Amino acid sequence: MLDWMTARPIAHRGLHDMNSSVWENTSTAFERAIAAGYNIECDLQITSDNVPVVFHDYKTDRLCGVEGSVKEMTAAELAALTVGSSGEHPQTLQDLLRQVDNGTGLVVELKPQSELLTSAFATAVLEYLNGYVGRVALMSFDPNLILELIRLGSPWPVGLTAEAHNEHGPDLDEDILDSGVGFVSFNVADLPHSFVDHAKARGLPVITWTVRTEQDFDLTYRHADQITFEGFDPDTQQPREQNTSG
């Protein structure tokens, strides 16, 4: 069911160029990933009118140059902003699905929200995905979001995004691996790790984030199944020697 996710590298927030001219989580970054045959990793937030939007940050200042909180804005207000120097606007999940149209696989991270928004966020994402014909996997750092997606009967595989010190929940509580989780996305900087070994022993695919260096690249293929990468093109370039924080 998840063979597609491990068959090809996953472009972190699309195939951007570290926000030089092609910005993260934009339609151009996604189109480049599709053209290169890479799967796409992207991020979702939820707006004040319960619309899932493709945006990494909780605030709009870094990406759009204006002060604002995504969860306090409507989808229309967010869409009126411009992402960096790209000339593009933040997309809704619906926009993304229309663009990708099964042109590649989507690994979609739901960013942790307040407890009050957990159910509404999970419900909205599944409603927008209803009827989509394509390859999708959902994941989150937040165990409550993961369990809510599973409780709601997500027809899409649900995964855990994790690292050695997860601030959003119990540190690598292995009980979550028995809750219906279908895969793990793990911080490459924390490899090797027994949690990953245990996940793989349960037959769960493991992808890593975020691969930027040759060391990251090698660590992934020694201990996990596939890379989530940025800053280079795995088909044509070697990873950089120096890591990039963040």
C-alpha cells in the first residue's frame, strides 16, 4: 500500500531551491517535483473558517513578510498574501489536489494544533480528500491528531512524524506504533535509533527528514527506507557536505 512512498525520494515542501527563486510549498515547487518524478512532502495548517491550507508556519511573517496567524485568518485572507518573491499565493489543500491530480504521491504533514482544533482539523482534511483518486499518506507529530485520523476511519495511511525529543507528546511512546499507524517519518539527525529499529521490526516503512548532506543520505539508506530531501536533486547531484539547520 505504501510501496510508492519508498520507491522514490520525497521532495521536502516540493522541489524548491531553498527559497531563492522557487519557494517552499508553492505550486511551482510542486510542479517541479512532479516533472522530476519525486513524491511530494507538504504541510497543512487550518484557517479560521476550517479550510486546510498548504503552509508550514503558524505565522505568516517568514514566508509572506506580513504579521499574521494562519488560524486567525480566513482561507481567502491567506490566499491574498504572496509567498516571498515567488509571486505565488498560499494554496488550499483542494488547490494542491487539483494540481497534483495523482501526478505523484503526496506525504502530507498536519501541523499540531490546539486540543480544541484537533478534531476539526482532522475532519476537514479527510473531507477535502474525499473522492481524491491518487496516492496520499497523512502524518503528524501530534499523537492526538494521529489517533483522531484513525478514529475517523481515514482511508489514507496515517503516520507518525518523530524525533528523539518530541515536544508535542510523549517521547517516542512505542504504544502509538500499535494504534494503527502505517509508517514513521523520523529525524535523520537522530539515527541510528532503537525506535526506528522497532518500527521496522513491526513492518512499518520508515522515511527520514530532512536530508541535506551526504551523511544524512547514507544514514537513511543504512537505517531507513527513503529520504525526504531538500537543497539538492538526488537524481543528478550529491548532497551538500555542510548541513543546514531548521
